[in-house]
Amino acid sequence: MKKVKRAQMLLIKVLCCIAILCVSFVPFFNDTVDAKAINNHTYNDYFKKVTWIKRSGVWSLSVEPKSTLTKNYGNANVQGAHASHSYKLLESKHKKDKYWKNSGSMANQYLCHVQYAGSIKSPWNLEPSRKEYSYSHTVKKKCNP
């Protein structure tokens, strides 16, 4: 009888551990599914408004992001994939605009805003006249190197 009770208790412990593991990994699997779906997002999923503005004689691409781009996904890979995909869509739509230039600097400014400004600051103003520096330098200069 003791062996049966011991076996039952062991089985209950194992099942509890499995249940805890399953609950722990649900967010991971949801993020994986989200990551696979990122390439299905469109320009309009990410941006409320994007327009060229002139401030103090300097042209800027003024970007008002939607929450799809600024929300905290709890997974840096998912956030990074959204940032990368949305920048490709932004560049594709605006790279033929007469004010677009210096794509490397624009990309660094954009990614910095996604990562650090998020929804705290809007709009994000990307200035093609800014010299291209490393991403870490762009971050150090608060996205405006």
C-alpha cells in the first residue's frame, strides 16, 4: 500500500511540474506565432501618419507610430523583427521621395526611436541630413547624432 501511495504522489508531482512548464511556455509559443506573422503586417499596421516637415530649415520625415510598433512584446526578438520589418516598409514607401537620402543614418535613427522612444515620444523625426554614425553612437546621442 505504501508503494502505491508513493507512486501516486510521485505521479502527482510529475503532472504538477508538467502543468507548470506548460503554463510557463505559453508566452514563448505565442511570441513565436507572432514572430511568424510579422511579415504579414503592412505599412498601415505600423504608422498613423508619416509626412515630410521642415523644422529650422532641416527636412525631417515625421513618423507617428501605431501601438503595433510601440508596444512591449516581452520578447526582444519579436520587437526587433517588428522594427526591422516596419523600417523596410517605411523605406520602400519613401526612398523615392526627394528628401530621402542617407538611408544608413535614417535606419539608425528609426531603430533607436523604436527601441528607446517607443510611445513616450511621438512623432519621431528622422533627419536625412544627419551624418551616419554607428548605432551605439546614435543611441548615445538620444537618436539624433
